[in-house]
Amino acid sequence: MATFGFGLRAKSMLALALACLLALLPASLIGWQVLDGVRNHFGEAYARSLTLLKRQQIIAPVLRDLALSRRFANSEVTRQWLQDESNPALKALFFKEAEGYREDLGSRSYFLASDGSKGFYFNDKEKAFSDAPRYTLSAEKESDSWFFGSLRQTEPYNINVNYDAHLQITQVWLNMQIRNGDKVLGVAGTGIDLSAFLKDFIDTDEPGITPMIVARTGAIQAHRNKALIAENQAASQATAAQTLAGLLPDAAARDALAAAMVRAEQHTDAVETLHASLDGRPQLLALAYIPELKWHVVSAVDLKAVRVLDDRWLYAAFAAIVLLIGLLLLAFAYAVDRLVLNPLKELQRSASQMAQGNFDVSLPLTGRDELGDLSEAFGIMARQVRRNTEELETLVQARTQALEAANQDMRRAHKQINDSIDYASLIQKAILPNQQLAQQLGPHHFVLWRPRDVVGGDFYIFRSEGERHILGVVDCAGHGVPGALMTMLARAALDQAMTQSGIASPAEILTQTDASMRHMLSDCELPRAIATNMDIGLAFVVPDERRLRYAGAKISLYWSDGNEIGEIKGTRRAIGDRRFGRYEDQDVEMRPGVTYYLATDGFLDQAGGDLGFGFGNTRFAQLLLAHARLPMAEQASALDAALTGYRGGLPQRDDVTILSFRFD
């Protein structure tokens, strides 16, 4: 008899449909939209009321100080004294009257700047009274540009936010022109402390509200972020970042702001509003204009953050919704656990045993649904995996044996190669004239020979004929085994040249060596990538006659006595170069106490230091100059230590060879 049951998909859909029927999602969405509309309505009303309140808070104290400052600047005593500043009686009378104004001004301070003497007078309740100028104004100083800008303006006064470096205070300055007819005698007024002003009228603890004051030009005059305040507006224009328009994201928003400011200036008893993006968030801007101060009071309100509604009832509704959703989730979880999870747990337990290698597992029987089909598929997979595993283990064992045999062959071949290279190193060392140098020159020489690999392309030569000697260093192209093989050919060519022409002319030896190398390699079909050239430096010395003759192929002879350093350069053509070189002997007189150095380019080209640059000729010359007076063995140790220290953790780039000699 056939049995029928719900499949896994049908069970899941049934549980989900039950949860959706009981959910209040549609009602929640509608309620949220209604709540958002109510919030926006009350938020706009709140923004208008807040802006009018801020406008009224600013008008009363500032207009009072503005009126007192105008009376102070228009005082006949003030005008008379500025026309005769040297009159002590007028000066005393002015300061007596000014102190009376100071007691009435809100900030208890006043200032006067004279166009005649350029003196700036200032007294407040903090500083000791002074009838002498605090400092002298200068048109050359940017910090005094507010004064000269106030003198030139057509308006009788301006309100300016500025930092006075001499007084070390930042104030909202009320700058009144002092006029005698058409002539401007100076500027007088008072200052309102910016920090106190911001605290009283701008700072607010309400979230989502940013009050500010903006001049007619759009320059920000007050803001909780002082970096946005445009200072010294009496003499300069605000930067874009210090204007309200500069804080808006696009031209359309700036145009809308300009239109709202015009409407606010036309209707001073109303509040204009517009929506704009500020600080990356959509906000409502409310503007009210104060014509006496030429200021716009602006309130930026984030309607999503400002608290315009009593949201205590929302908590109860939210708690009820959370409780309802929790009950739905519990019911859904119970249904899923009974209908889906329990059978899946049994199947997962069987799958874990299969993962551990136990393929003889009993899979749960869950009925004629998707879980039943999955259990049957796992059983088929277990049998197939067991067969594949057995075949794979057999194949891996065979491959492992073959790989081990190949590794043994490779180890034997590697050992043979290393043994051959070690033997080649012994042969290369055997051709070096260490014993001859020790017998003939003894402590008057040192050799620094550091192949990059076990064998290398650098070597040095020495041959004597009585009291005459020839010394040289050779740098063959290439490293390792190829370079070492080139040293064999180069040594044979040099020996043949010295045998044929003697040792008295290094240039002749280089010429014959070049010809021999070209002849030996002429019949070899070598790839273009293989270099066969070599650099050589040869020095023929006769110590008793103080004679030294040098010729080099791209290698220089350095010398130093500890006080100065010199270089005898070789020709620019290497041995075996594509173009033939012309080598010439250079005769110099050997001086007592002078050390001579023949070096291949491995020392000079070694990378190191903080930036990984090459050692370089300049650093090499300074190194030789610093150690030229040391005994030869100590020089060798010093040069080796200097190269090792400069190289640091970087690998050796090239073979390094230095042959040095000194005859006292």
C-alpha cells in the first residue's frame, strides 16, 4: 500500500505561511509611515520655534551692545580726542567716558583703533587698565587687515569674528566707524567672547540640532565646530569650506539656500525652511534674518534624530511586538525541530561517522520525502566512496614507492654534482698564487677573495722575475661553474701572454690575452646570452727603482697614503669585448707609505644599506682613505667587515676580489 507524506519543502512552507499569517508586518509598516509623517510635521514646527527663540536670544544682548558701541563711536569726546591725540586733557576725558561705557557693555570691554596714530587701545575687566596703545596697527600685517577693511567700507559698522594675536583672544567684534563728517577717524566698539557666545546661543544638548549664525555673504559666523567659522570678514572673503553653501553637496541645494536667504531678508518676521543634505544626512534648515546685525540665524534639524515626540508609548508597543515575534519564533522553531531538525541530526550523525572512515553505518529511515531520498543518496555515496578510497590507497602506495626511488636517484645525482663542484673549487684555489705572494711580498700585501658561490669567476695572478713583479686581478663574466671555467681559459691566455712578451708591459699582456681569448673562442658556437668578456687590471712593479706601470681593462688601480686618495683608470674596453680595445701602459712613481689596491666590481656593486643601493666608488674611496695606514692584515679585516656590515641581510651579488700591496 502506498504511503503519502509531506515533503521537506512543503513542511517548511507550511511553517513559514503560519508565521506570516500571525505577523503584524503590514500593520507595522503602515504605522511607521504614519509615525514618520507626524514626526516630520512636528519636527518642522519645532525647527521654526527653535530658530525664532535663538533669534530672540541673540537680538536682545547683541543689539544692546551694538547700540552702546554706536554711541561710544559717535561720542563727541571720542571724535575730539582722535583729532588731537597728543592733548592729555582730551585723552583723560576720553578714557574716563570710555570706562563708563565699559561698565554698561555686556563683555565689560571696549576698544578703539585710531587711523591717525594707528594705535589700538583695549581695556576689559581681566587686564589692568591702560591708556597706552596695546600695539600699533600696520597695513602690512594680515592680522590687522580687519581695521583697514573697516575704514574703507561704506557701511557705518560691521560685525566680525577675528583672533587678535596680540591680546590672544577670539571675539565677535562690533566694529563702529568713528566719523567726523565724511572723514573716518578710526574704529571703536566692543567684543563678545566667542566661547561664551557659542555656549549661550549655539551649543545645545538636544540631539539632532545644529544651530549656527551665517552672514548675508554666506560666511559662517558662529558654529559649534570652530574650524568652520570664517574669521576676519571685514577684510577678506571666506573660503568655500567656511560658508553654509560650501557645506551643501550640490549646486541645486546651494541655489535653494540662496533663494531661502533672500526670502528671509525680505520677510524678517518669518522663518524660511528648506530640506538639504548636511554632514551626509538629510536635514531641515530653518532660517530667520536679523537686519540690524545682517545675520541669518540657522537651525539644522535632523528629523530622524531630534526628539519631537514623547516616545514612551512606543516602548510599550515595541515590547508587545517583540513579545509577539518571540512567540512566533518559538512556535516556528518547535515546528522546524520536530519536522526537520531531528531527522537531519540523525543523518548528520551518520555522515560524521562516514567522514571518520566508517562507511558501514546505518542511515535513518525518515519516510518517503526529501530526507528519505537524502538518506538513500548518502548510502549510495558511502559505498562509492569506500570503493574509491580502496583504489586510491593502492594507487598512492604505488606512486609513493616510485617517488621515493626518484628521490634517491636525485639525491645521488645531487651529491655527485656537489662533489664535482667541490673538486672544481680545489682546482681553482690551486691556481691562485697564494704561496708565491706569501714568499715574495709577505706582510706587504693582502688578498680579499670571496666567491659568490663555491667556485667563481674572479681570480688573481702574481709572477716574479727577480726583484720585478707583476700583480693583477681578473673578473670573468658569469658566476659559479661557468665563471670558474672561464677563469681556466683566462689563466691559460695570461700565462701564454706573459711567457711570450714578459711581464714589463701590462698593456702588451692585455693585448695578447685579448687576441688569445678571441682565437680560443672563435670556433665555438656560443649563444648570444653567454658573455665571454673579462675585466683585468695588471700592475708591474720594481720596488727598488720605485717604478710602477699599470694597464687595465675596465679595472682601476686605487692608491692612498691616508691623507689623499687617487685612482689610475684602465681603458673602457674589456678583454673579449665586441669591439677591440687599445691598452696603454701608465707609469707612476711608487711612494713610500702608499698602499695600492686592485679590486673587481663585486665590492663596488654589492647592494646594502637602508635603501639597498650599491656600495659605490665614493664610499669605497672613503673606506680606503680611512684604513690606508693600517697594517695590511688589519686592512683586509676592516674592508671585509665593512662589506659585511653594509650588505646586512642581503645576499652577495657578485664575486669579490681585492689584491693590495705596499712597499716601504
